[in-house]
Amino acid sequence: MVTLFGIPTQALFGQLLLGLINGSFYALLSLGLAVIFGMLNVINFAHGALYMVGAFAAWLLMQHFGIGYWPALLLAPLLVGLFGVVLEKTMLSRLYKLDHLYGLLLTFGVALILEGAFRHWYGASGQPYPIPDALRGGQNLGFMFLPNYRGWVIVASLITCLGTWYAIERTRLGAYLRAATENPTLVQAFGINVPVMVTLTYGFGVALAGLAGVLAAPIYQVNPLMGSNLIVVVFAVVVIGGMGSILGAIVTGLGLGLLEGLAKVVYPEASNIVVFVVMAIVLLIKPAGLFGRER
Amino acid sequence: MRSILLAGTALATLASGAAHAQMSDNVIKIGMLSDRSGIYADINGEGSAIAARLAAEEFGNAVNGTKVEIIVGDHQNKADIAANLARQWIDTEKVDVVADVPNSAAALAVQVITRDKKRLFLMSGPGSTDLTGKECSPYGFHWTWDNHAVASATARALVEQGRKSWYFLTADYAFGHSLEAEAASTLKEIGGTVKGGVRHPLGTSDFSSFLLQAQSSGAQVVGFANAGGDTINAVKQASEFGLPQGGQTMAALLLNINDVHALGLPIAQGLTLANSFYWDMTDETRAWSKRFEERTGRKPSMNQAGVYSSVKHYLKAVQEAGTDDPDKVAAKMRGMPVNDMMMKDVRIADNGRVMNHMYLLQVKTPAESKHPWDYFKVLKDIPGDQAYIDPKKSGCPLVK
């Protein structure tokens, strides 16, 4: 058997591919966080909880209205985004004048309330969500069995990530957004409604979390605690990539997924902490993150 | 004559005074210490408190005229919080008995405190065999199941079906290690083999890489030595990666009816497991489970049924002994067989192990399931003497 780093290449390729799949989730979630932080300067601690709400929204749509996976892929992020808009309008927008910490505390509180409420209503062991019929089964790639659904997750999240990057970095709307974060007063003077833009940005950022939730529902259990398991890693990803850097969030998300996949073959017990080891090293050497710039 | 009357009155006064003194503080206080917010909140949690209340209600919430009070606490799966709460309950709230306590680490911590402070401890949820082994206590009673009972019953059943080579996916903490060790020692005893295993961190959401390793091991059985959310995710993803289709048998060494409910039958079907209670077995279990469901909206887990059984047996012992003195009640509990909707004439061994039956169950297919919660087929009834470690070999110093 051919080996690389003392690991059979077959196992290595398999693990790297799986790492890429997990990385897709990290990328999608950290992208939303990066957009929100970049535009609003808010550290959105409710991101994990909103990812969970996205998964639950898909489950509730199926349970109560018979709405399947494909429509839910659009509807659930919309609902989560709408929730985000209300949250921003009624609460977050009051805190912009204050220290960052207040936004963090508010969103942390929102996360606790959401998780507690869903646990109370639907229990701690979670609800099943089936894989859509069109994506059942899998492909034998020779080195591993790849479930079709996992392949779809990579494709869907890459499209979303690249689309978001393009919209913000390469379009006129994105240019307004970036300008508004640099100097809101000036941009407003040009006749652009900055508060509405900020609200919509927050709504879009959390809708991305909702989308990740729907993508995750068939793989993991739809569980009130699914977000809190993931959010810590995602924050580490954002810190490593550089707070607010969109490209950084995408590249780091995928890269750390790969690294985690590697750790699972070499030393599985460490797979949960390898991300944080990297974070510590990056913070020591380049405190602004790999793609961040000093402010 | 007068002096005799006087003496009689005096005696009667003394006697009645003594009778009052029998119940420590005019209330029998049961402390339900549980995971009320984490991964075990569905299989114990508030459902356990309700099960205890159902038991107390059968006595009219009072024993020999003394009120029964039930209080609850959340140990959050942390042994130090469990220990602090238990200590505080016993010292300041005058709790007579601590019950429930899922999570072996929490239960081991509470066992030490209840042993030191001479308070009764009724466990239904922790799995460690140490609780009736080297850490046993004259006041500690282990109801419902333990790691040996669930793991060895499942391993034995599968080897008997010719599924001899195993690969373990084990949660990397004391509970997972012990569950794996119990299964592995049974395999060794009856001619099975262990082809390997991998340890995953507690609370892993993605099992794909571990499953890939299990898949390439070529073992006939993949044994999940974990619990709750970990097991649910592992089983769900195993089916996604086509392990069952590839001819490998999934064995969840610890599975509850709530886990099956969460997985759904299309994925859980065919799993073999061992439980000491299933709601749909006799008229009595069905009637009790109906009462439980009316309060909670779901069927009871074996842990919750065990809480009912243990609290009922405790109250019965207090009634018979006419006191809540821990030593006398413990002796009474050991002296009489456990009899309720869950257990029939079950004895309690000297190490505190309740020697109840275990049932080997198999999850039904969606076609076999006729109504909600119709999940299990009973394959085999395993008497307590075969299910549990022989108390003489448990390592408990209380067994002579």
C-alpha cells in the first residue's frame, strides 16, 4: 500500500475530502460572522443559535406545512434573515454608539434564550431530518464512499461563499457597503440610506447562518445545542482569518477543515483542539489574523 | 391502680413521643439531582422528577402521616456541581434521599457524599459498575442498568448471530472507556474478536472520519461505546456513509427509546440494544406509561421508569420500617423484593445492585411500527443474575 506521512494514501485522501466538507460549514458560518463584523462592528454571538434556528425552521416547515428540503433551502434562510432584521431594528441598532462588548453581551443573551426556548419546546435529543430523495446514496470514489449529499454541501457552500465575496468586493452595492463602514456620515451625505443598509447586512449575515443550518439538518441531528457545539470553532476560524476579512473567512474555514481532517487520522483525540492550537500560534505571530489588517 | 394508670399514661406519652421522633423533621424530602438542560435532559431531567411525583402520589404524597416533598436540581453534567448541590441539600435543606443522577462522574461524587453523611442514594441513569463495585456504599442503590448489563447483553446477542469481529467507536472519557471494556471482555469470553477502535472527543458532531476508519477495518460489527447525542449522530452518519448497506452491523451499546425517537425508524431500524424497560410490555407498563405521557407528552425512558421504581420502593420501605432513619430504611429496602409495574420480585444485592431483568430489544422497521412510539421487538428476557456482574465478584467490600 502506498503511504504518505506514514498514512495509507487512501485514508489520507478520504480524510482530506471529509475535512473539506466540514470546512465548507466553517466557511459558510464564518463568512456570515465576517460580513457582520466587517460592516457593523458587532461580534454576533447569536450566530450559532441562528444556525440552529435555520435547521429548526426547515424541520418545522416539513413537519407542519409539508414543505420539503428544496423550498426550505430558500425559505428557512429568509425567515432567519427576517428575524435578524427585527433583532437589529429593535435591539442591536441601539447599541452601536456603545462599546463592542454590549453588542456581544446582547447577542450572547439572545443565543441563550433561543437555545433554552427550543430545548424547552422540542427536547434535548433533537429531531430527525431526512436526506432529500434526489441526493440519497453515494459514489464510490475508489479511496472512499462519498455520500451524494456531502458532495452537494461542498458545491452549495462554495457557490454561496464566492457569490457573497463577489457581491461585496466587486459590485456597486458592495462598494457602498464598504464605504459606509469606513465613513457612514459621508456616504449618507451622498443620499444613501445607511441605517437600512446596515439592517439588511445583518439580515443577510444571519441568513447565511440559517442556510448553513438547513444544509446541516440532514447530516446532523436538528438539535437545540447544535449551534453551540460549532460556534466556538467558527469564532476561532474568524480570528485566524482576520476579523472582518471575507476572503480570509472562506479560505481559513476550508483550510482548517482540512487540517482537522488530517488530525483525525494522525491523532484523533486532538481533532477538537487543533483549530485552537493554530489560533494561538496565529495570534502570537500575526495578531490581526492571516488576512486581516491592523486597524 | 392509680399508679398503674399513671405509669401507663407516661408510657403512652413516651411511646407517642418516640413515634414522632421516628420521622426526622416531619417531612420526607426527596432531592432529584439530574441533568435538566444538557444531553441527558430528555432521558432523565424533568421526566425523572415527574416519575418520582407519580410514585409519591400513589402514597397520597405522605407516608404514615408525614408529608413527602420533592425538590429538583440541575448538575449540568459536572461532578463538582453535583457534589456541592448534594452537600447543600443534605446539610441545610435536610434532604433524606438523593435520586436520579445520570452521568457516572456526577453519581460517583454524590456516592461519596451520601456515604459520608449517611443519606440514601437511588441511582437510575449512571452506568459505571464502580458504583456497586469498589465505590459501593451501604446507602447507595443502583437501579435500572449499568455498563456491564447493556454492553455484554448486546455483544453476546450479536456474537450468537455470528457477528464476531468488532470495531469500536468510543467516546473518549471514563464512561465510554468502561462501556468498551465491558463489551470487549464479553467478546473475549465468548470467542469474539476486536479488530480495532478509535476514540472520539465527547460531543463530536461529525463522525465521518471515524466511520471511514471503521468501514475500512472490515469488522462485521461497529460498536458505538458512547451515549445520547454522540450515538444519535454516529448512527445517523453511519447510515449516510452506507455502513449497513456494506454489510456491517451497527451496535449501539447504550441506547434509549428517546434516542430512537430522535433518529426516526428509517435510520434506527434493525439496531439491537438492551434496556430494562419498554413501555409496551404488559398492561401495567402501558397504564403507567400512559400516566407519564399525559404529564410529559412522551413515553418514559428506562431511566425514568427506574426512578419511579426506586422512589416507590424507598417510600414503601419507610412505611414498613415506620421511620426515615437511613440505616433502618436501607436494611428494609434490601430485605424486601422490589415489586411494581417495572419489576417483579427483584432482589437487591448487598453491593446495592438491583438485580432486575434486562430485555434484548430490536428496533422495528417503519412497516412493523403501527402507532407512535411503537419502536421495539423484545428478542430475549435476561434474568438479573445473568445480566449483572456477580455481586461476589464486584469488588465491593460490603459483600461477604
